[in-house]
Amino acid sequence: MPLVLVKRSDTPNWYLRGSVRGLHVYESTKTSDEAAAETIRILREKQLLDESIFGKKINVTFEQAAKAYIDSGGSKRFLPRLLAALGSRPLRKIKQNDLDSLARKLHPDAAPETLNRQCYTPFIAIWNHAVTNEWADLRKWQRPRRARGTATRKDLSRSGSQPVDYDRASLFVSHMSPAPAMAMTALFYTGLRPIELFTLEQSDVSVDKRWIVVRSSKTGEPRGVPMHEFLVPLFTSLLKRRDALPHVFRSFRGQPYKLAAGSGGQLSSSMEGTRRRLAKQGILILDISPYTARHTVSTQLVINGVHPHIKDQIMGHAVDSMSRRYTNVPQAPLIEAINTLPVPQTWRSIRWWGDPLACSRNHVKWGARSYEHE
């Protein structure tokens, strides 16, 4: 039966009820104005007719795709301005030139790296999620690149922008409280993004297979990540938790880390406390933050002679049909490659390795040089 307007006793708004070519509807028009409701009825009936003939992708908007992406655990960061510009536009009508024009409009003087981070990456993540829902066609979106021969100087003062050697990292981590130190250790021996680690759940980790599954990555695609042998005792201990929370890594209070846009979440205060403790010993380390680990893993894999494709698979840069298909299947070449990362004795000697789970509730006071239970 075609759609008709009906009234309910509990609301002044008109409702749509009926079906179009097998697609059933019973929903509010969100208006009590009958003329406006009739216009909505006509438009909704046409939308259902199009969907019945061409499929769901004919009408899905960027806003609908973005909401589904966020509901699945995707990041909201950088999305408000994209939604304001593209929200009501059907996905099928968004072309490469639309994305390029929008990026230039939103960030007219930005470098290619900024355009990628704040515009292209979140857009592509939403698009890829829509592809998995069969709302959009798989498409290779072109990202902006820095012109060849363009010399730029990175801001070396910004913590996390450069790799560090593992001896330096081990010294820093050894002076952290156990819980954040464990998170940093996992970052330095997986190459995970901080947000991926903070949202990692117990069901996504297989210690026996040395494999981790990231369900929602920056690109919107799930991916598999190898586990370094060094991390086996850590994950084995943390996975013994039997409470209602699924998160593997938590603060010393036992709560999931809060995610903060543009920072390391709750790790930020721990990083600052560690810098102060080291400074009192005459050791100045200002170039380590949660994201430093990812740069360090990537750089060290190159130094170790790991094939670029294997390195990109570990870092999540190479996501093709094959890697998507085998996300849950441990891949020996990736596990072998991650195990080439060095483990300094300083890192092995941190005392919480004896029982990571029990020590995770210990805390180092700012200014202190040893663990104090809190």
C-alpha cells in the first residue's frame, strides 16, 4: 500500500505508514502541519521507490554515513566542519573535485599534511565504512601531496613528531607509573595509534597467536597487528581481569583512558610527571609522547631491513582486499618483522613485569622516584 498520513493519540505530529515495493515504513514526520507532512510523505515515497529499484546507496547521505561510522566507534574529531558542508549530500553525488574544493575552502593555507589529517582522512574513513555497509562504491580517493623538491623543516620541538631510539624510550618509560608505562610499552612494540590502544578490547587480543585485531582504525577499516614476544607477559596478565569492562589498558584507578582530541588522553599528565621526575635527576627528555612510539616503530622497521609492504601492513598504511579478508588471521611475516624491534635491558628490568595486573593499580607521585600505592 502507498504511504498515508496517520495520527496518534500521544502526539500532535503526523506519522507515515505503509509500504513501497516491499519496503515498510512507520515513522514520524516530526511536524503537526498537515501540508508540510504531505510534502514529506511525497518525498519519502519517492525515496523508497528509488531504494527499491537502485538499492540503499542511491539515497544515503554523508550525514547518515557519518552517524553510522561514529556509532561503530569511529572518531568524531574533525567531523563538524565536514558535516556542515556535506551533511545532506548523497554519497553518490560526492566526487573527487568536491572533496578537493572543500579541503581548500576549509584550510586555504594549510600544508598537505594538515589537509590529509583534518579533511581527507576523516572523509575517507567514513566513506570506507559506508562501503562495508554497501552504501557506496569502493573508490580510490586521491590525497594531496607535497610538491617534489619542496624543502620543509619540521617542528622538531613538538613532542611525538620524531622517532627516538629504544634505549632513550626505555629510560623514560622506566620512570613512569606502571599503568601508563604498560600502555607506552605496548605502543612501542605494536606501532598502534594511541586511540587504537585505548579502545582495544580483550576479545581483540590473541596472546597464543601473537595477534591483535583493531576493529575501527583511522582509515575506517579493521586490521590485524602482530604482537612482539616482549608483550606476551603483559597481555597475559592484563587479560586475567574478570570485570564488566572490556578495555585491556586502563588508568591506575582501573578506568578506561579518556580520549582527548589532539593529545594522549589521560597519559598526558603521566608524561608531564615523568619529565619532571627525570629533570630532578638532571635528565631532560622532552621529545617522547604517546605518538612517538608509532614513529619509532615505523623507523626501526626500516632500519631493520623489513620489506616496505610488510612495514606498511604492520602500521596500517596498506589496506587492500587481501588484508581486509585476513584481518583475523595471524600472518607469520608480520609477526617475524615486529620481533626485530630491540628490547633494552632497562625495559626488561622494570619491576612491574613480575605481575603487571597487580602493579597496574600502583602510582608514582609527582616528584617521587619509586612506586607508591594509591
